[in-house]
Amino acid sequence: MTNEQYQEAVDWLFVQAPNYQIDGQKAYKPGLDNITRLCNFFGNPQNKIQCIHIGGTNGKGSSSNMLASVLQEAGYKVGLYNSPHLIDFTERIKVNGTNCDKVFVYEFIQKLKNLPEDIRPSFFEFTTIMAFEYFHQKQVDFAIIEVGLGGRLDSTNIIKPLVSAITNVQLDHQDILGDTVEKIAAEKAGIIKSGTPVVSGDENETVKSIIQNKAIEEKAPFIDATAIQTSLRSDLQGSYQQKNIRVVLALISELKKLNISISDENIKLGLLNVHKNTGFIGRWYEFSKNPLTICDTGHNQAGLEYVFSQLNTIDRHKHVILGFVNDKKIDEVMALLPENSEFYFAKPSINRGRHPLDYENLLQEAKIFYKIFDSVQDAYLAAKERCTEEEMIFIGGSNFVVGEFLEKNLQLSE
């Protein structure tokens, strides 16, 4: 198999199977009927691996990568399923920090052509069964599975995990999950299984009670991670990571109750070596020191609020590059923009990417200094040209903006 054949296969998959990340709501296939048929077709590999299920609005990726790193430090072989990818499709499926084998991806995509007529998977359903099968073939000790969207009707919800977690609940994907935090919390709580411990990381008492009531209904032990006190730190930067660390510690506590051996040293080193152990980038990722350049994939209102709040603590003039997708409520973002900044708005190069000219009236109303660009790279080059050694660059607003930037520039910086 050549790289060209691999890329052609992945491109074919993107075209054949509707992809929410690219096509939006029309690609979302709620319900477990399709994934159930798909898993049956492939021999139900999800039932042959030990899973840990992590949902929530923000923090899923950070928490799952931290937990994977700790388990790796403890000597376990760990599968990790995250989405979306930033640069290459294989980032979605990792074992001990190594991306999924491209030959496996290529060969598995060929099997799509042999699916029965009544199974027409979405992109996410197909990548989910691919992850299950890969982890089974690699004989992982544990597979950490991140929820794609919501929970109750998400295709990952076919698993029977050892323990689950809901990091937090915020307004996001309201067109699909509901227009209130309470409705979204009920959807997220749909991953709670009978008798399976669930960790809750949300400080909102209303959200906490919704999750706890669902746990009671399912006779599932409820663990409030917000009650945990710790001084442990992670190499994943960002003040919001302290909330995720508490979730991870609660998950580890539950795993230890199952006689899974994890030492305090494993925990400490695992949290401090997430980048090295899992290859996770994108959350408060320092791309360069000169000029200081930070990327962060936070993209909903709560995520951007955390990120911009942290930016405000840095006493430097900022060159902020932002881009959004079509369903983003730009007016909410305008109210959060960091201080002491000039802005570079760009269109992400995907179907759902929104051109800044479409919302320039909101930029004018915000009375900020801004420029508009057709691409993320054009915006970055303009910011880099203007940025002095005492200033900094920030890139964010969307996974796609960060992914596009890293794809263009990461290899150049190495």
C-alpha cells in the first residue's frame, strides 16, 4: 500500500459516509440501530475489550489523554479513541500514543464495500467500529472511548464500560442536543449504564443533580469529582485542566477498586507526560516561544471563555487568529474576546467553514481592530509579520483552524 492509496481510501470514506465535522447536522445519525448492525457485522469487537467511556461538553479529549498517559505509566497497553483529528485521520485511533496503522485503515475501508445494503454508516459510526476492531486486534488492556456528540444516542454508547465520566455540560450543538443545559445534561447522562460507576466533573448543581438522578435510576455509583482536593499538575497547560485532573483522579480511584494496579508515582508521571505518552496536542499548545505562539481548540462558548480568560492573564499585546464554522453563534464570541489584542479572522478550509465577511457587521459593532483573510495560513503569516518579540500570537476558535495551522506549519518548525 502506498501513501497515495491510503489517502485515496480516506478521501473515499469522507465522500461515501456523511461526516458531521464537515457536513454538519445532516450527517448526524442519532440512535444505536445502525452501529448495532455494524458491530454485529464485524463480530462485536467492542465486547472483547475493556472500555472506559468519557463524555461531556468540554474536557473529554484532555481527560481521556491524561488517563491514557497514567495507565501507560502503569505499564498497560492503552487504546485511545478521540475526535476529531487535527492533521491526519489516524490520530483518532491510537495505541500507547502511536497513531493507528495506515495499512489497517486502508484495508478496513475496503471492507466498507461489502456491507449489507441495510447498513449505511455515518463517518463517525464507521470510525467507531474501526477503533473497536483495531483495539481488539492490538489486544489492548484498556480502551478509552471518547463520546462523539451527546451521549444517549451516540454510536460509542454501544459499549459496556468499566467506568464512565461526564466532564461537564455546557451549551453546544443546541440544534441537536437541546436548547437548554438541562436538556443537554439529560443527553450526556444517557451514557450511564446499570451498575457502572459514573464520575461527574460539573460544578453546576442543576447539572450534577440530573447526572446523579440518572445514576440512582440505573443503580450506578455516583462520584462527584469536584469534591476532590489535589495539588497535582499536568503538562497540559491551561488553568481549566485542574477540573479535568479531578475527573481523571476520580476515574483512577474507581479503576483501583477493580484491582487495577496504579501507583501514586504512575499518576504523577502520567499527568506530567501526556504530550510524550499520547502525542496529544491542541489544548493550550505552545507552538513556538519566539514569538510566543499558543493554539487551543476550545470552540464553544464555555471553552472559549476559559481560553480567553487565560489569555487575559498574559501581560502581552496579542495577535489573535480566529475562525468559525457555520453554526457558531458569533455574537456570543464577540462578548468574550480577550483584551489588549488585534484580531485576524479567517475562513477554515472545510465545507462548514464560515467566511468572516458573513459576520463582518458583528466585528464592526464590537469596535475591535481586525483584518479579514481567506485562509488561516494567510492570517498567520500576517500576524507573524506584525508580531514583535514582546508580543504573542494565539490561534483558535475551531478544531479546524488549529488543525489547518498545524498541518501547514508543524513540520516546518521541527
